[in-house]
Amino acid sequence: MQLVVMLLVILALNGGFMLALGALASTDFARRNRQRQDRVSRVDARTYQRGVVTNVAVSIGLLFGVTLPFRSYLVLGEPVSLLRTVGEAAVILLLYDLGYYVMHRFAFHKWSVGRRIHAVHHSIRTPYARDSLYIHPAETAAGVGLFLGCTALIGPVGLSSFGLAFLIYSLLNVFIHSAIDLRLFPWRTLTALVRHHDVHHDSMRAGYYASITPLWDLIFGTAGAPREQRSAPYAE
């Protein structure tokens, strides 16, 4: 029961966070600070709504459909210390970010089938928070599966560890699509993640494949690409 309640609370927080970022992004203050030029979406309203509903259903279905029957492989029955909570959450996110980098860069940007799947999300060239939900179901399944797989790899972990990692994973996925680009310290460093993801959406060759931190892009030399190299089509 604790696991179910925790997941429901995190999903509710994620929804509220998405609405708050959407409201903030529409203010004059956010528009004045935003450097990018918005592009008209190529997705019609009905297709967009159908995609979002399908994606949400797949995401929630996988989340509960995997965590509950395989709980013993993922979370412990007893509480853990704060230090262990932070440490386990950090390891889960680090492993996930590396795994997602590899999957995103190669499976979704190099492999032709993966490119067609990922092109659904990339059809939104200048995303906002709500657009984090417009993803092909196969990509959603891969992302959620990767997160749960990384948890099981080091697990079972504390329930609090899993909750903290899932909260950060969920909120950051929304945040990087938010179009909130503040250049003032200390927000400049945090909103750099948003700027990087805006660049990524500009082209299938624009780099920035990680989603939690820029670490792996910096290590593997994919932290952005010159605009003249961003000419790849969105599907083959």
C-alpha cells in the first residue's frame, strides 16, 4: 500500500508541476528571457490528444504493472537511512542517465526504426512542459523499463530511495521541456538543461542525448552541434 500511495503522490506532484511550468512559460517574464524562436507544431490537435492519452495510459500501466508484482526485486520492506536514500537514488539516476544516453543516441537517432519512433516526439520542434507527454508508446515503455531496470540492478533499494529517484526522474523530464530559460544566477545553471533540450529538439543531429545531467554528453563529445550540421530528417 505504501508503494501505491507513494507512486500516486509523485504522479500528482508531477501533474501539478507540469501545470505550474506551463503557466510560468506563458508569462511575459518567461517570454522575455527565452532565446529560442517558437515554431508552429506540425501535429494536429486530435493526433496530439490521442498521443498524449495513449502515452499516459502506457506509462501508468507499466509503472504499476511492473512495480507491484516485482516489488521484491525493486524495494525493501523496511526503512533505510537518509544517507542510504540519497546514495541509492543517485546511483539509480546515474545508471539511468547513462543507459538513456546510449539508447537515445544510438537506438533513437541512428537506428532507422528507432528514428521513426522518436520522430513522433521530435515533431514538436519547440516543446513546452505538456509536450513531455507526446511520445510514441514504444519510447515511453523503453524509458520506464530502463528506469525500473536500473533500480532492479542495484536493488532492492529503500522505498524512500526509489521514491526520490522516481520523483527527480519525473520532474526533470517535464522541466527540460518547459521553455523556462532564465539567465540569472543561480537559475542559469539549472535552466541550461532546458536550453540544451531545446537545441536537441532543433534537429536529429543536434546532440544533447542525456536527460538528467549533461555529464555523458560532455564525456562523449555530444554537447550540441553546429546549426549547419542539423540537417537530418525526422524520419527515414
